[in-house]
Amino acid sequence: MSDVKLTKNGLRDQERRLAQLDRYLPTLKLKKAMLQVEVNEARQEILLLQQKYDKELDVAQGYCTLLTEKTVIDPLEVTKVVDIQKRYENIAGIEVPYFDGATFQEVEYSLFDTPPWVDGVINGLRALSEILVEINVVREKKAALEEELRSVSIRVNLFEKILIPRALKNIKKIKVFLGDQQLAAVGQVKVAKTKIEAKKEKLLKELMGAE
């Protein structure tokens, strides 16, 4: 608090600072609330995708016996992702990713030399892989939102617990100091006035005695 000027200008500076803090704090709180909602929605989205993955996995269990047969397809090859389509949107001031799709490695095989169930297996395996990719994108979004939420929460706490109380304390200190100065000044005026009056009376007595 050593930098606080105990003057009227210092008081105006502190009051102006307090007004700015009070004006900006609601915006920070609103942003914090928005981010918290987005984080909660991202968590729920991940949960739903994981449930979807589990259901698809149950279906895929039926492929296991089919994949033991000799075929021209390699499960690792047909589920290999070569490109992820993402778009970015601004949420509460930050850019976060959204999943738009995935492109898988092309695998060529003869329709005549492969069993009829191959296409269905490939689609099923790719559906599983795509869900995992989407989960990772949503996790990326959640991480970005959580990081921003932490940053905003720190600023809100800084405003509420440090900056605003400090400004109020400074204002009170300056007002007390200025009030004391004013009282001292009034006291000095009274003392000076008393002395002047005493001198007048003394002078008046001297003049009357001279007569």
C-alpha cells in the first residue's frame, strides 16, 4: 500500500479503479458461468459417445469369428484414419474444435474374391474407429474450455478477494487521512482565530489604558 497517494487525486484514482473493477467483474462472472456450462456439456458428450462406442463394440464382437477366416482385408488397414475433419468455433472468447468426420485409408479388394459380409465388417470397424476419433476431438475441446475456465476463475477470485477489497481499503485509508487533515486544519484555524482574538483584546486594552 506504499504506492497509495493520500491525496484527493489519489482518492479519485482509487474510486475510479474500484468502479472499473465493479463494472468488469460481472462480465468475468458471466464468462465463467458460460465456460462451466460448456465444460459440463463436453463431459456429457464424451459420456454419450463412450456409451455409443460400447454398443457398437458389442455388435462388433460378432465379427470376431468372421475375422478369423482368411480374407483379403486387414482390420488395421481398413480402420486407419488418414484425415480428420474439424471446424473451429468461438466459445466464450476461445477457439474450440468440433468433429466433422474422418477419412479412412482406401483399401481395394475384389468383390468376387471376398465374402459378402466384408463390406459390413469394414463399415462396422470404421464406425468404431470414427467414434474414438470423435471422442478425442471432444476431449481436446473440453481441455481447451477447462484451461480457459481455470484462467477466468483465477481472475474472478483475484477481483473478489484481492483487488476490490484492496481498493476499498485504500479508499477508506485515504478518507480517514484526509478527514484527519481536515480536522487538524480546522483546529489550527480555531487556534489561530483564538490567538488573533486574544491579540485584538490585548491591543484594545492597551489603547483604552493609554486614554
